Amino acid sequence: MELATGPVGGSSAWIGADMATRTDWVETFGAAELAEIDAAIDAHKAAGRAMGDITAETFRLPTLGTRLRHIQGDLLRGRGFVLLRGFDVAGRGIEDSATAYLGLGAHFGAFRSQNARGHLLGHVTDLGLDIQNPKVRYYQTNRELEFHTDSCDIVGLLCLRGAKSGGGSRIVSSVAIHDRMMAESPELWRALYNPMPTDRRGEIPPGMRPWFEIPVFNWFQGELSTIYSGQYIRSAQVNFPQARRLTPVEIAALDRLDRLAEEMSLEMEFRPGDMQFIHNHQILHSRTDFEDFPELDRRRHLLRLWLSPKGARELPPVYAQRYGDITPGNRGGIVVRDTVLTFTLEPA
């Protein structure tokens, strides 16, 4: 195991309070760019293509595509997040909104499966499920999400409808947390380089255990990559007696990471049409509790993408436990024995 020899720093090590005073992370579409998106939707429908046929080549964005390439570079090697604003969802149906979202996302990377059912287009909405069920995941409820990462390179969200109240998106630089812990509590910082048993929540690939063991902090080829889900690290301790027991120092390290994430985070409220993309290896994300409208057609509803860009960083071999193939452009996602890749326009 290799440890960082000093603070990582750089543009990826930002602090939420500072970022809240800036607006350079909000990229607003211009009229000509919105017209390109509409033209690409029309071309997609005229060609009779399925959602699975959407690629950067089929969803042509002659001018906006160049801007998206620059944004992708900042996602992967800079600040690590962006909010795209100005797309109209109120004036179009969900199929057109999803087509546009998939088309834009395809310019950042290849689609990856988000659950055992193979959903390449995810739906983040309250399905009224009980999180005590070991197969239920937090995005299917209205419960607060603790800071975590997903199993992919880039995570995207498109807001179709917001909640009646709450549901704010929170993000934090895991690089900044790493550097802060290194400076103030080296023992706790070092503990997060130990492999942590993490609950797969019933989504178990063939031949794998119901948990995986990857360190939270991973220093590899001169870059820091973080993988973290405190809720599922802790549930592995409860659900799997045969999983390695965490030490008191490791437990204290997880608690400190959680407190720093709260303290150092940036919160943003989504407007309908907003698209957030984050670099999963250097950003943790969460969501506050929310109260929804009683009417089904007014309830909070986000579309989600997991993406794998060809130009992504190399990941350490230990990530194969969770990502399967770790080749850039073809890694991440959740695939179990009976997974069939699919796109669905209905929450499920």
C-alpha cells in the first residue's frame, strides 16, 4: 500500500465556504447551444434510434461538444464538478428530456449500470421503501444521504422536479478532507488507507462476497482516489459477522471524515433542468432529507447517469473488487449474474 507523502493540494482541494462565493462552476447554456440540443433530439428521433444507440458521435453537438470537452477536462483534472444550467424540462416530455441528458452525458463517458437490474438511466425518487431492508438503497427513499461515492468515474444528475422542501445537493472535496486529516490527525488519516469491508446491499457479482474491501484513500500513480460509503461500511459490520472487525482507530477515522465532510461541503439547490456532474474519485456527495408533495406528478424526481470516460485516470488494482474491469472507458457499474442492461423512463 502506497501513502501520499504530503498534501495533494491543487484545484481539486477546494473548501465549500470558498466555493459558495464563486459562480465559475455554473455553466449556462446559450441560445445557440440549446438549439443544437433540440436539433440532436430531433435527429435521434428521426433516425429511429434507441436510447442505447446514443453516443457522442450519434448525438452531434458541433459547437457545444467542444465546450463539453473542456468541461470534462476540468471534471477529471481540475475542480471536479460542474452545474449545467438553462435546459428546459417543463416544456417537454420525459423521453425528450432523457434523450437530451443521455446525449450530453455521452460526451463525458460511456453509460454504466447503476443497480442489479441493469438500469443505465437511473431514477432518484422516493419509492416509499424501508431502508432497513438490506437490499434497499438510500436514493429510493426520502432519507438524508450521508456523504459517499458511487461505483463509477463520473456521476450525473438531472433535476426534473424538486421537492416541496429539502433535498439539497451537497458535495465536498475528498482531496481537501484527505489533506486536512493528514495535517491534524495523522493516525486517523493513516487508518483510512486500510481496506474497509463495505456492504454490497445484495448486489453481488458472481464469485464475489457480499462485501468488498477497498481503502477509503488510495494513492496510485501520483493521484489520490477516494471510495467511501460510511453507511455501508457500518452496515457490513452488522450484517456480516465474518467481515473483518474495524478497529477503534478506524471507527474514529470514519467519524472524523463524516464531520469534516459536513463542515467543508458546498450545498446547492437544483432548479428543474439543472444538470450536475461530479468526478467521483475526488468528490463525495450527499443529500438532505426532503418533504415531498402528495401528488405523484409533483414529487421530487432526478435522472442519474454513471459514466466511464476513456480519458479517465488509472485506478489501483484493488478497485477491481467493485469495478470489475478497471480499464478507463469500460469500468464501474453494478452487474450481477442476471443483470440485463436497459433504459427505463419509469422509476423502479
